[in-house]
Amino acid sequence: NAGVMQNPRHLVRRRGQEARLRCSPMKGHSHVYWYRQLPEEGLKFMVYLQKENIIDESGMPKERFSAEFPKEGPSILRIQQVVRGDSAAYFCASSPREYADTQYFGPGTRLTVL
Amino acid sequence: QQQVKQSPQSLIVQKGGIPIINCAYENTAFDYFPWYQQFPGKGPALLIAIRPDVSEKKEGRFTISFNKSAKQFSLHIMDSQPGDSATYFCAASMRSGGSNYKLTFGKGTLLTVNP
């Protein structure tokens, strides 16, 4: 059973470009969570999605960030018009149920904004 | 507002030593306290977790001690090995209530175990 997959693993963007981060949950998992890890910081919750629904986006910046989890395909975290402060590691987790104690994390995407 | 405070920021021990990492929380609604281990370039992996109805939980060389009245919990690694060198994060969440899926993390402790 493959774990949570994220791609790309490393992404370099120039200021003003768009970044698209993809997350494929573990087989059988229908709940997806995105966390952001800034340098020398812990992970911070961004958004929780179920198939075709955003359940909680309280940790997402109000502008430039969006997330989706379509019926088919991976979950996508999209950052428009990136700025240097967006440079971070973005981790996706998935779970079979709506509880933190069942979350499994992917390897992360490290975004660098030049 | 940082809801989970972790210390120390970094820790160096010799092989066989017992590193101790401490965390303190503020929200008394938290009822699930996991520890994650993260190696460079990897995602966090669940190491061990505890609920507030017990004061200690042991799995292999890893032990969590929990003090509900002080709102503190700590990770002890017995007989530490160089392979334990990693960043350790404590976290907390509420299993009941509206945000039972949301993990709140500490800032992490970089542990180095020298041979």
C-alpha cells in the first residue's frame, strides 16, 4: 500500500509565478489536510478537504492560496503570484476518518521563491 | 498565539544517553498528544501518542510522560542511538469538538546523538 505521495518534491518559482502542489492520498483515504512548515517552525494547519468539498480553510491565507480535492485525481494546493515569504515546505496528510490521530504525512514539497 | 510550546530547540547527547524533550500546552480542550519524528527531506512520521487519561505511555525505547494539571508532556528516548538523530515535534489536537482533525505543532527539537 503506497503512502501519501506529493509532487513535485522541489519546486522553484520566481516572484509572481504560480505554484501548483499535488497530493495523492493513501489508498482508501478520502480526507486530505495541507500543512505549511516555515524555516525553523513547526507545521501549521492550512486546509482540510474531503472529496469535492473544502471542510475547513481557516489556516489558509485569504488571498492567492486555494485548494481543491476533485472527485478524480490528486488534491491540488495552488499559490498564485508567489512571493518570497511563500518559500516553505508544504506537507499533505491523509486519513481514512476525520480525526487527527489517523493522519499520515507525505514527504512534502519544498517551494523556493526566487 | 503559540498554543504548544516546545523545548529545547536543539539537543546533543551521547549514544546511550536519555534525551528529554518537553512541551507545554494552553488549550485545556486538547485531548490527544502525539509526537512526530522527522528526518531531513522527509515528512513527519507518528512516533507515539498519549491521551490525558494516562500519565505515561511506553513503546519500545520511547516514553511519553503526561502531567495534566501542569499542562505539560514530555518525550524520553531510552538508550539513544545515532539513528535517532532527527527533528522531533510534539503536537496536540481535540478529538471531540469541531476541530478534531486539526493538529497544532510545537516548533520542533533537533536531536543529535553522537556515537
